[in-house]
Amino acid sequence: MTFELTEEQLAVQEAARDFAQNVLRPGVIERDTKMEYPTEQIRQMGELGFLGMMVSPEYGGGGMDTMSYVLAMEEISKVDNSCSVIMSVNNSLVCWGIETFGTEQQKAKYLPKLASGEWIGSFCLSEPEAGSDATMQRTTAIEKDDHYLLNGTKNWITNGGTSKLHLVVAQTHPELGHRGINVFIVEADTAGVVIGAKEDKLGIRSSDTHTIMYNDVKVPKENRIGEDGFGFKFAMKTLSGGRIGIAAQALGIAGGSYELSLAYAEERKAFGKAIIKHQAIAFKLANMAMDIEAAKLLVYRAAWLKDNNMDYTSASSMAKLYASEAAMKHSVEAVQVHGGYGFVKEYHVERLMRDAKITQIYEGTSEIQRVVIARNIEKGHHYVPTLGKSAVSV
Ligand code: CAA
């Protein structure tokens, strides 16, 4: 067992930290307040290679491992979670989904644009009546001649207003239930794609979240991903990896809350000494540090399992569940450590607290993560304490 990062991983971590602290931090409060999309920041993230980190160099990506992606997500999420969710959806849902399951033609056509950030992608699964219960797809894709005719509405779509490529999940053969679902690449400028108003959200306010309507949208047959009926499995497999990205985002929120609290507690004085010298505050920091370490082990381990081609379904749900609970709990504590200052925007922790909430909701709520973990236990796919080479049974 080794806990050391490679030289390359350390370099990625440092580059992401530098970018987050020096480029993202200066305007993050204003963007959040105004719900302003981080156009310039996302352009720079594309240039620096943060938008297609795991995409093979053959298609213009960084060819990096999941661990490097997690480290970059963590650093960026300490500061700007609107940027990190845009990054996460593009990397682990859209690029990974296309590269893993797409045809050679789909990969060659779309990945270079997505990996460079020239195009941003969105993952269109949720519907007004299909959130946690993702099999209940009302959007339909009916096969006609050389195309599918797509009709329906998707909700809460991250990158909904800016993405040029949508991965749309739709019911193609209603009589087959979830086995009749397919996923399609839809270019956003296709006739019949209508983007609703930008949502006014509690957190991640400068990311753009929209409802999208598809009205008789003609999707070429070659834009279906995988075999007929593969769409639900595509969504589940892709989300298993996506959840590692959101777990890293939550880890970053917890880590950012801790770093800001520690700096403040060392500086701020009350009753004649720095507040970190008061046990009431020191214990809060101790609890934060412990939970962050525990979350880190789960998140890094899920990334390691994925990088080593082992089953990571349950591990990614555990990582997301634990890290998002830690992010929520400790961002609230960070506001408390800051007292009155914590309640105003200038000190950054109230934003992290608002951003933390969504990590318990998107890419599967905490309740859904427990469903996934419990079902894997039932199937015997659970962690067992071993003295041997691997602590996972698959
Ligand atoms: N990998 C491969 N296949 C899987 C799978 C996985 N991880 N999980 C399930 N499946 C397969 C099953 O084997 C089954 O296939 P067969 O019938 O052929 O055997 C099929 O999928 C249906 O599985 P279930 O019976 O378990 O399905 P279910 O209806 O009980 O739902 C669920 C399972 C885990 C609850 C699922 O619906 C789910 O994950 N819901 C949450 C949806 C979600 O995460 N939404 C996030 C929206 S995207 C987003 O938030 C992005 C963003 O913008 C930030």
C-alpha cells in the first residue's frame, strides 16, 4: 500500500491549486452574486488541459489518470464550484462516456472539440418526473428512415445554456422499459432544441443550469451511442465514474472550508489569544481534519480502483456519500468558526456552505448512493478486510 503521489500527479495538483487561488479566487464572489458564467475562466481551463484530462492524446486530451483528475477537481473546488462542476460534467460524464462507448467516428468528430474546451458538453438524463427514478424516461426517440425523432423535456441540466453537445437519454422502445432506453449525441444548434431560462440557484450560481426542450429534433442514426437499448446502462456506468468527480468536488469544499477556518482561527483573537487556542475552536478543526482525511481515502481509493480497472461502482458511491456529508457538515462549521464574518460574502465560507448542498443531490442523492451501496452488498460486491493483495471483491 502506498499513499504517495507520482511526480506527474503532484505537478497537476500544484498547477490546479495555483490556477484556483490566483485566477479563480479574485472574481469568484462577484460571479456568484451576479450568476455570471465564467466564460474567460473556462476558456483558460481548456487551454490548460483541465477540460479533457483523461481523454487520450490521440483525441487531443491529456491522457491522464483518474487520480490526477480528482486532484485537480479538489483544488479547483476549494475555490470555485461553478467552474469545477462544468469541468466535472465535461470530463467524466461527456468525454469519458463518448471515449469509452462511442464509435471511432463519434470520438474523432467530438472529442478534440470537447477536450480543448472549444465545445462544452452536457449530460441530459433528469426529467421533471425522472430524477432519482431514472428509468422513468418520458423523452422519446422514435426511429424514422435515417434518423430518430426526439421529443421531450430535460431538467436541471448543468452547462445547459452553453453546451454545444448534449448527451440525451431517451426512451426508444417503451414496451421494453429500461432496456428500451438509448443515449444520443445531439448538437445544440439542431432545429427544435429549445433552451429554457437559467435557474436561479442556492449554490454553484455562476454555472448555467437549464431546462431543455426537444421538439421534433432529428438526430442522425449514427449519433446513437452503443447497441440498441444500451442507454440506461450507459447512464449508470458513466455516472459511477462521474460520482468520483463530484466526490472530489465535495472533498475540495471540505478542504477549502478547513483551510480558510485554520487561517482565520490563527489570526483572529478573542479573550486575549488566537481563537485556535480555545478548545471550542481547536476541536472543530480537529474534527474537520479527521473527516477530510477519511473522505480523501475513500475518494482517492475510488479513483485508484477505476485506474486499475477494478469494480468501482460501490466505492464511488461511498466516496460521494461520505465526502458530500463532510462538505456539508464542515462548511457549516467553517461559517461558525468565522462567526459574524462567516455570514458575509467577503470571507468565502458562506459560498462554500451553499455550494456544498448540491453535492448531496446531483449525480445521485445521498439516498440513492445508499441504494447503490446496499444493492452491491446484496450482490456480494462489498469491501472485505483482507490481508492479501486487494481489499475489494468484485
Ligand atoms: N453499471 C451497469 N449497469 C447498471 C448499473 C451500473 N452501475 N446500475 C444498474 N445497472 C443496470 C442493472 O443491471 C439493470 O440492468 P438489467 O435489468 O439488464 O439487469 C438496469 O441497469 C436497471 O437497474 P436497477 O433495476 O437497479 O434500476 P433502478 O430503477 O432500481 O435504479 C438507481 C437504479 C441506482 C436508483 C438509478 O436509477 C440511479 O442511479 N438513479 C439516480 C440517477 C442520477 O444519479 N441522476 C443524476 C443526474 S445527472 C447529473 O446530476 C449531472 C449533472 O448535471 C451534475
